[in-house]
Amino acid sequence: MNQSTITSKDRSDFDGTRQIQQRNAAAARAVGDIVTSTLGPNGMEKMIVSDNGEVTITGDGSTVVEQLAFENPFARLIAAVSEDQQAAVSDGTTTAIAITTELLTSVETLLEQGIHPTNVVGGFRKGNKVAQEAIDELSHRLDPNDGQMLRQAVASHLTGVVFGNQRTDLADLIATAAEAVVKEAEAEHADRIAIDTRPGQWIDDFELLSGSIIEKTPMRPSMPTDLECADVLLVDEPLEVGEIEHDSNVTVDTPDEYNEYLDWEERAQRGQVDQILAAGADVVFCQKRVDDRIANLLSEEGVLVTQFTVKPDLEFLSKLLDIRIVGDLADLGATDLGQASIRRDDDAGLFYVEKTDATAKTLVLRGSTESVAKTLENNVEEAVDLAIQLVVEGRVVSGAGATEIEIARRVRDEATLNDSREQIAMEAFADALERVPEVLARNAGFDPIDTITDLRAAHANGETSAGIDVTHGGTLDALEAGIVDVPAIKSEAITSATEAANVVVSIDDILPARELA
């Protein structure tokens, strides 16, 4: 009877644990159901409405997750997967979530089959080990002297956004920008390519500038606005006496004392102007306020100055000109100036700051409406990140679901060599990887079962680059078509998904902190 009682209790504890794990998995899976429809070139967009009525329309999985509010801790765990993926490799967030949620779906089935959580964790980790080894073996090195693959990869990423020659031309500009900044700069490559979007114009009217666009107005009409070779100064402190040199209140009792104060103030203002002139500056972009008299004095000396230049613009100019942003004019020297040509578009209210062979570039995009322009900007940002990673890493793996299908095949082969219950978890791991091509097929309007069947057959015949043809259906050689991904993106997505799923499997209870004494 004692034995019977123990067995009954054990079964009750196991059932309670299983219910908690299943509930946790279901909560996390709900996030994936929201996000996976955005995957691939044919993915749908989401309209997110904030509490104050602000509307965001996006097809970017990371943006969707970022803006949604999650109360369930396990749903927040999936959101953390997206954040970690974005922070680590700047792409692949939707893929990571798709694999994670499919792993969590399999957890429910595995637990119902009586597979112990330890076996689930072990099987998933063995599957991930096979995946990491496969990604390394399936990687192809890019020829640095042949930019064709890079341009094909970028063009593939722009599918569904721009078409025909527009897509080819835009991909070439993005690839050219990526190649230039990686070659010329040692770090912060993505931050060295700015995207300036202008609605109300034709979408194919885009260009690549070796420089920056600043939306500011000269403080005085008499200031020069077009300079062929200007020495540029960047300042992030106010150009005014009260803020810089005199922090206390001034009390004057007589007209003479007042006149003395005015004389002192004028000398101080003149001193700041002289410091700028002595350094040789022709143009000053200031992040904060510029005193009117200082602006007048600089205008008289033929110096262009703007105030309230936004910090991101100032930081981009710092990268472009390879100079620091000055915080104190007392430390100003000739090395704090950068040379560039300045030209003004009065109609648009823009300054163009350009430099030959600059280590920073600006992609100018245009769209017929605000929504079209924003969608184009989001997709180009992703394409820029992809291009930079491809140039930096110099290796690619096949996209279009080809890599996931090949890894799944290898995991299944490895599972047959395992004589423990971890074999079943490894099979589930392989199924989870196939979720990616399945979603790609569904989002493209093709039957996912037929697609997976065709892909499995192709890979069984040794076609390791066989992926989904999202345009015509069936399969294609993804590598030959230029549909590629960065190995690090695949690796990070699968690893993040594995560890997140294992965390959920390993938790058997949720305890409010206030009950822990």
C-alpha cells in the first residue's frame, strides 16, 4: 500500500509539472503565431496600434516583438530571443522565433509521450551541435574580387519591395556602400551608412552619396551656403557666454557696472568667435543654441553656422569627417576640423556635406507616400545589415530554407545512432528546423507539405543548396540564385532557439517572489 501511495504521488507530481510546462510552452508559442506570418519575401505586415493611437505598419519581426506588450514571463522569454538575435547579428529574428516556437510545440508532444525533460534538453542540445557543425560545412566563401554574389544576395533580400532594374540598381548601390565602408573603416560599419527617405517622389529615384544630408537652415541669410573645400567644426555645447563661462547670476547696481558687464560679455563672445576663426573653421554645426551676436560675428567673417543640429546627424558627420565632436572651445585645434564640400538645396531645406572617398555613405531613397517610403527604408536597412555582414564575414550559406532542410536531414541521420530517448527529441528538433521552409512556402501561397516533400527528396539526392522557389513554386538552387544568408545568423538563431526551449522545459513551477521567505 505504501508503494502504491508513492507511485500515485509521483504520478500526480509529474502530471502537475507537465501541465505547467505545457502551459508555459503554449504562452510562448502564441508569440510565434503572431510573428511567423512576416517571414520571407512574401511575408505579411502587421499594424500595431499603441495606447495613444499611434499606428505602426511593419513586416519586420523584431519590430513587431519590440512593440508588443507581454505579461506572461514565457512570452517575454521569446521576446528576449528576438532581442538577443537582433543585438548579436542584426537579423534573423523571425527565423529564431519560428524555430523556438516549433520546439516548444514539440515539447508538449514529447512530455505527453512520457519523455523526461532531461532527455528533451539532451536531445535538443545534440541537435544543435549537429546544426552548428553542418553550418560550418555548408558555408561557402565569397570571392572578395567578385561582387556578383553579394549583389545577388542583396537583390534577393529586396524581393517584393522593388522590381526589375530598380531592384538590381538599388542592390548595387547597397553593395557598393557596404564594400566601401568595410574597406575604409575598421569598425561601426552599419552606423556609417545612413538612409535618408523622402516621400512624395518616384521610388526608383534613389542615389548613393559619399557624405551626409543635414536638414538645417543657416542662422543668417548672408552666410555662405556653398563651399568647395570647407573646414568643418562639430560642437555639442552651446555657443553662448551665459552657458559656457558664467554660471551664476549677475547683480549690477549702477549704469557703469551694467556697461562693464556688457563690455565683458561682448569680449567673451568675441573670444569664442576668435577661437573658431583661429582654428580655421569655415562651417560650424552646433548641437545646441548659438547666441545671436556670435552668429552675427561669424556671419561677418564668412562662416556658416547652424544651431540645434540633432545628435545623430552630428555623430554621423563625426564618422564621415573622421573628427571628434568638440565640447570645449578652449581645447579646439586644427586637428578638430574635417574637410568637405558643402552645398545647399534651398527648396528642400537641406545641406549636402560630401567628401571624396568618405568612410560614411548616405543612401537617398524616395517613395510615393509616407507608408511606401517607410516600408522601403525598413527593407533597405535590413539589406544594408546583410550586405555588411556578408562583406565582413566573407562566407554564405544557402537561403530559401535550404540550410534548415539540410540540417534537419543530418540531425535525423545522427538521431538513428542514438539509443536513448534523446533520439525522439532529436527527431522533434529536426521537425522544428523544417518549420522555416514550411512557413516560407505558406507565406508564398504554396502547399507546405508538397514543398517539404520536394525539398527532402532533393536533399536526399545530395542537392544541399536546394531551396524554395517562392516565385514559381517547387525548388531551386538557392546558392546559384544568390539567395543566401550569413552563417552567423543561422548559427545564432538555432542556438538561441535551442537554449530558450530548454529553459522552458527545465522549469517545473512558477512561484511569486512574495511567497519566498
